Amino acid sequence: MRACVDIGGTKLAVSLAADGQSLDGSARPLLGRRSEPTAKTGDNFAVARQILRMVDEVCAEQKIAPEAVRRVGVSSAGPFVLSAGAIELATPNICGGIAGPARGLPNDWMTAPVEAPLAVRFDEVRVENDAVGALEAERRWGALQGVGHCAYVTWSTGIGVGLCVDGRVLHGKNGNAGHAGHTFVVDDDSNALCGCGNVGDVEGLTAGNAIARRFGQPAEALFAAAAAGDAAALARVDALCRSMGRMLYNLVATLDLERISLGGSVFWNNREFLLPRLQAQIDGRLPSLTAGVTLVPAGLGDKVGDYAALALLD
């Protein structure tokens, strides 16, 4: 058995899957999914302890002996750092010590160890950026099947990107390739403090938690008002799409991509409203690079995060 772990800035989900491929090549069904808020208090091993506890809880619920689970795939929001060769999370929406008290996280962690504590229990541990895991899932079972030059982008609590060029997934020296959410596309906005400490990067401007900080209302309320025709809300959403769209264009221009799959709660819950606005930021800009480039909703829908961890071990 395999444990599939999805760590986000807001929630942590754990499920199980049987080993081996399904007969038709489709994704194995996930068993006993449990989800709860990501641990952010106590010492910085709290996330690892939470994973181990939740695996045991899912096993008990499914009447599976915990010792039968020998492999674990962890799809996590990044960035990562390496400590003695093992991955630790340096995730701005989890580790409060990175940007300091101004972001309001209830800890002073600079990192959260994950790989080393899990390796004490499991025979095989693979930790990847959640957008890389989602990219692999989308290439195997979703909207990026058969596409060799592509990306997966999540617009959620944070902004995550997984990249594939010439049929090869990009990783980088510490597994951090694709952190385009921490790039700059517009002038600094002093009210757009990102958890990484940047002011005015894409995540600080557009992420789900940034919307609430900047505009004093949750993302769902802002998008609902914009869809209803509120002029001020619509202007704000257009500005968000301009920032996100410029980031997407930069990915296309830099890596010569042909398709980008989009997911994450902010995008997915507003996909019909947002997709044409984001596509408009790409269409017509330097046609030699952008002609035929398409943005598509994640083929795995709102389950892409769950299948990301499965794809790491399948």
C-alpha cells in the first residue's frame, strides 16, 4: 500500500492507494481520504507528526494494518531546502519565521522537516513540489496527456507551477524549479507582502490569502461581486488576472510552452469567469511564441491535488 499526502498552505490531506497500475492505465482509486488544517503550531516537526497520525487514522478507518503501508508520496507546497540530503519545507504559508510576524502565522519556523522523519517509518519516501506532482498527474491522466511542452499552475492559497520541456519535468538543484509565483510582474505594492518576504511578487498580489489581506474581503466574495457586475470588484479582478496572465505569458515566452493546465481553489471555483481573462493576457502577444498556446482547466478537476501524490509513486 501507498500513502498519498497533499500538503498545502491551508489544508493537509492523506489517502491510501493500492500498489501497481490499474489494468486500463487509469489512476488507482484513492481510499479513505482525510483532510484537516495544516499544522502550524508547536515545534517544526508538527507537520511530519500530523502526517504519521493521519496515515494511522486512515488505516484504522479502512481496516488496513499500518505496517502494510510501506511507501509514501508527498506533494507539498514549496519551496524546499535540503538538510543532510533530506527535504525540509521552507513554505511561506506554513513557516512563519520566513517573513516574520507581519504575516501572522503562529510559529517562527524557518523550515519544517518532512522527508527524514517519514523515512524512519516508510521504506520509500518521495517528496515533490505540489505543482510538480500535479503536473505529473495531469500528464498521466488529465489535460496534459501527450503534451511535451507544458505547465501546471495552481492558483490557490499560494501560486505554484510545475514545468515540462521537451517531455522532461524540470526540478532544479533543490526541487524548486517553477516557483514563478515569487517573480515580479508589476511595480511593488506595499500592501502585497508575500510570506517569502517579497513585496509585490505574483503570490503577494494574487494568491487567495493575499486577496483577503489587500482588499479586506475573501477571494470568493470578490469574485462573486465581479461576476455580478460590481465595477470596483471587476477592476480588481482584472488587475489580478493581469498579474497572473503576465506570469503565464512569461512562462510561455521563456520555455516555449504549448499548453498550461490550471487548478487550485481560487481558479477552480471561478474557472469560467477567469479562464478567458487569463487567455486574453497571452493571445496576440508575439504570435511567433503564443500562437496556438492554450490555457485549460485541470483535467482532474478539484481532485488534481489528491492524485498529485499518487502520481509520484505510480
